[in-house]
Amino acid sequence: MKILSCYLNSIASKCIFLAAIALFIRAIFLATFSSSFGASSEENDAVFIHNRSLSLSNESPIRNDKFLEVPQIVWGLNNQKIAFARSCLTARFLNRTLLMPSLSASLFYKEIDLLEPISFDKVFKFDSFNSICNGFVQLGKYSDLMNRTEVFEMPKGSGRRWTKERDLDQLEQHKKDPIDEHQVIRIVGKNPFLWHDHWPVKDYAKVFECLVLVDEIMAEADKVVSRIKEIGAEESFKLESGKNSLNPNTFPYIAVHMRVEKDWMIHCKNLERKLNITQICGSKKEIMERGGNIVGLEKQSPTVVYLAVADKLLEDSSILSGWKENLIPFEKKKLGVDGVYKKYPYLIQSAIDYEVCLRADVFVGNSFSTFSSLLVLDRTQKMLRLGFTSFCEAKDVTWPSYAYNVLGESKGPKKWMTNMSDSSLRAVSYGSKDISC
Ligand SMILES: *[C@@H]1O[C@H](CO)[C@@H](O)[C@H](O)[C@H]1NC(C)=O
Ligand SMILES: *[C@@H]1O[C@H](CO)[C@@H](O)[C@H](O)[C@H]1NC(C)=O
Ligand SMILES: *[C@@H]1O[C@H](CO)[C@@H](O)[C@H](O)[C@H]1NC(C)=O
Ligand SMILES: *[C@@H]1O[C@H](CO)[C@@H](O)[C@H](O)[C@H]1NC(C)=O
Ligand SMILES: *[C@@H]1O[C@H](CO)[C@@H](O)[C@H](O)[C@H]1NC(C)=O
């Protein structure tokens, strides 16, 4: 009806002219957005979520009648992911199916009785894991066991004399009869995160790719991401004097994993002293300044910055001020999504945050944080899958990541990409300032 009245009206030409201008501006606006951030994130998400097939079909099958059992997996989400992957790779080494381990919902790692075991399949999809990882590693259920009495216990050694070589030697021994005859080998002792590591980064990355969040948790992450994009659209309307009908799905956002909690600060200051370097902690001020200097960001105005911070910090409103004016910071509370998180224990909250940061158009984190490091590994995989081979030299890449604790070009944070040919995950699990760009 509006269009019709336009024609009937004496100011018909004006009407059409205005409409044309609006469309034109919208086109320019969207083009600016998508070109500087690469393809739209929606498109890339589709590639990412639906094209994970690892082309492992030529691998020989893992035995499904021999099993490996590991201790409950503990600590932070990403330490748990590494521990889980290490368990999978150990099982693969022994050509055994890994019995689905328990993760831990809470972070109280000092009090064993507060660890709140949570089954792996309450967080990640069991069937998806096995189908994506088919031929590489396999998960089994305790109900697959025919005879629970045939368990061989394998104690992991500890102390300085328990070297990587001895550990590997032990694994070799357990590959052979008579031990291999046992239906189940149960590893007792240390949490798998602390085991010696024998596998390259590529193998870990393969296991991580098979981890798909269960629908319920994924839906919560979708909610948070939609809210961030909605806010981005709203802020742009305000700035661009109320042009509407822009699709919120196309709004890019930056995620910043800020590690500025008190316990982290104590830990990282000690580490800086021990390693005699000053590039570990990163202050609030540094994060804000460097974050504002990311090359290419000046083209966006404004851009929503999602601050992934620990719950304890939500009361600290100072993290919301001090950003460059084209960056509009939000944390869970200001976004109005803290309710989404509060329903869940620590592990799930962290998994949601991980997913939100993973899907961000730009990610900025700390290269000494396991959370940040695994995100960058995941994002590097996404980048490689889209055909970008090197972010270090290239200007416009999709899924760029940065480390705020290391100074990069133009006073910004340093570009950060995981070196997939690294021979061990050490850099990822213990942190490094030598990030590969
Ligand atoms: C998925 O990846 C494979 C191998 O990398 C590629 O050949 C295929 O075209 C991709 N499929 C889609 C839908 O992108
Ligand atoms: C594992 O065992 C199966 C069945 O015996 C065999 O076909 C496969 O080659 C073995 N895989 C490895 C990596 O040794
Ligand atoms: C379970 O294993 C034990 C020891 O190998 C054996 O004696 C027993 O018969 C087995 N039971 C079943 C139901 O297979
Ligand atoms: C720490 O590093 C600085 C500069 O890199 C160097 O001058 C100093 O000698 C180092 N101190 C120790 C105790 O290694
Ligand atoms: C990546 O790691 C490999 C193996 O450790 C090393 O040879 C190579 O130089 C590294 N590449 C970069 C860019 O750091």
C-alpha cells in the first residue's frame, strides 16, 4: 500500500528517489562490512559446522572389543578437552576404544568430592563424535563391555624419574600380549592432562574437530550470538540515524577473552618473574588500547565487542569503559544474557562462552591462556578449511585472531595463528609468547 500511495501521490518521484538512496546506502554499508571481515560469518558457520568430515576413511579401524578406561577428567574446560584428547590418542596408540570418561562440571579441583562428575555425552554429542572421528579414535560405552572382570590396571608413574621415554615404553609394553589380551586396560593415577604427551598438534586438532556440543548447549550459544548481533544492528541504526531493515545476522562482532581476574594476575606475575619476560599478563588498559588498534577495524563503526570474562568480574564495570569510541563493549550482564549462563554449572558456562568466541569475526585473547590457545587452534582450522594458508602475511582473512599480551603491528595486538605442524601441544597447554605470526 505504501508503494502504491507513492505512485498516486504528487511527490511520487521524491518517494522513489528516497527509497533508491536508502537501498544504495544499505548496499554500500553491507559491502563495507563484509569485505573487511571477509565473507559473512553466517556463510562460514555453515562451512564450519556442516563440513567437518576429516577424510579419515582410509584409516584402518580401531578395535571395538578392547577398551581403555581413564580417570575422571578435571579442571577448566580446555584442560579437560586436552586431557580428553590425550586419552583418545592414548587409546588410539593401544588400538583400543576409549570408554566414555567422566568430565567435571565444577572447577573445585582441590576438593575431590566437589568435582561433580558429568558424563561426556551431557556436553558433547556421542554419536557425532564417533562418526566424525571414525577410523581415527573411537568412544565406547560401559554397556559395551561383555565381561567387566577382565581389567588390567596400568599405573602411570610420577616424579622426575618418570620420563617421556619411560612413559612411551610403558605404552609399548601394553600393546603386546599378555597385557593386550585383557578386554579393559584401566589407567590409574594422575589426571590425563598431566600425562606425558607423545602426539603432534595435528592429532589433537583432529580430536577437537569431533567435539560437537549437544543441541541444548548449542542453542544457548545461538541465543547469545543472536543477542550480540542484534545489539550490533541496534547500535548501527542509532549511529546511521535509524535506517532499518538491516539483517542482524550480518553484523560482525569481536570477542575479547580478558584475563584480568585477581588469581590470574597473581599467577601471571609470578610466571613473568620466573620466565623473565613481561609479555604474559596484559593489563586492562593494554587490552583496550591494542584492541582498538587492530588494523582494518577503523572501517567498522561501530563494532560490538563481546567481553568473555569470568563471572566474578561481572560486577567490575571498569572493563566497560576506556574503549575506543567505535568499539562498544558488552559483557553477559549488559547484553542481558547472564540468565542463560546462570542456569548451568561452570563447565557448560565455559562451553557456551567458547562457542561464542569461536564464532566471533575477530578474536582477541591471551597467548598464555589455554582457553584462548584452543580457540585459536580451532579458528586456525576454520581458516585453513576456507583456503587461507597464511594469516601472517595476508591482509584480509576470515577468522583472524590476535594475542593482546604481545605487541603487533600499528600498536595493535599481535596476529596469532596456531602452527599446525608443531610436534607437541606444549605451547598450547603451557602458553607461549612465540605465537606463529
Ligand atoms: C567439504 O570439504 C570437502 C573436502 O575439503 C570439499 O571437497 C567439499 O566440497 C566441502 N563441502 C562443502 C559443502 O563445502
Ligand atoms: C587395529 O586393529 C585392527 C583389528 O585388528 C586392525 O585392522 C588395525 O589395522 C589396527 N590399527 C592399528 C593402527 O594398528
Ligand atoms: C569373565 O571373565 C572371567 C575371567 O577371564 C571368566 O572366568 C568368566 O567366565 C567370564 N564371564 C563371562 C560371562 O564371560
Ligand atoms: C632478564 O631479561 C633481561 C632483558 O631481556 C636481561 O637483561 C636480564 O639479565 C635477565 N635477567 C635474568 C635474571 O635472567
Ligand atoms: C612450525 O613448527 C615446525 C615444527 O616444529 C617448525 O619447523 C616451523 O618453523 C614452525 N613454523 C612457524 C611459522 O613457526
